[in-house]
Amino acid sequence: MNRWVGTACCITGIITLVILAGCLGEGIEAGCAAVPDKDHCYQYAAVEQGNPDVCDKIVRDAPRSKCFVMIARDTTNKTICERITPGEGTYDKEDCYQLIALETKDVAYCNLISKEYHSSGNDLNNRGVSNEYCRKQIENTCSMIGDNCCWNCPFTYPLEPCGYCVGEKLSCNTTKGKCVGHS
């Protein structure tokens, strides 16, 4: 009987932790009004929840734009990038697109960065942002047999096969998502 009580208590504890973890972001958000650095508190809560609407509560431009960028990267949702507005010291849409591109290995996101755009970098994109750099970073990861494929899916995947590998004798096995050799 004691084993049953111990097991029941353990299961109840685990269920409670799971429920609390789901509420954590909302709980943090509710407490942000009482802290001195509300902007970073809301940023943390928004990222934990994956909820870009919470970013709108951030007053200063830089933490608000970073909030949108981090959620867009984590969710790979490019429409969140469109919510970024220019301001002093802010991240921009191009930062956002490049981070999603690197996360998904999909150069279609690099193509959203104009060929003329270049920035020197920041804490999220420390080597800079440009269409060319974005493409090179991705294509360096799909140039050998056994590498995961790179993707160029103009936001239609999986309706059209769009995986590729960089190399004269390489192709993408889209079923496995791997680069394979061919003669």
C-alpha cells in the first residue's frame, strides 16, 4: 500500500510541474509590471511563451525588435519579422530573415534580404547580415555526402520538392533529407 501512495504522490508532482511549466511564461508576464526593467521582463516572457503580442508591451525599440526576432527565429515564422519597426539601435527585418534562414537551412529566407543590404553584425548575427553571407553560411552545411540537404523553398514546401546540395556530383535525397553522391 505504501508503494501505491508513493507512486501516486510522484505522479501528482510530475503533473503539477507540467502544468506550472505551461503557465510559467504567463506568470512571468503578469509580474513584469512590478519590476524596474519591464522591457526585458516582457521580452523574456514573450520568448518563453512564443507570443509576439507580448512584445508589443515593450516600450523601448531595441528590446522590442529583439523580442520579435527571437520569436520569429524560434518559431520560423517570417510574418513576425514584418512587425519590426526601424529605430535607434534596433534589429531589423534582415536580421530576422537571416536567423530563420540559418535555423531552417532554407535560402528562400536569404532571398528576402536585398542584394544591396549589408550590416556589420550584432549579438544575434555576429558576423553580419547580407544575402551573400546568409547563402554561404547555409551552403557550407550541405556540400558533402551525408550532410543534411539545404533548401530553397519559396514558401511552398512541401508542395514542391526543393532540397539541394552544393557540389558537382551531389544531389538531395528529399526522402531522407541527405546529400548523396551520383555519377
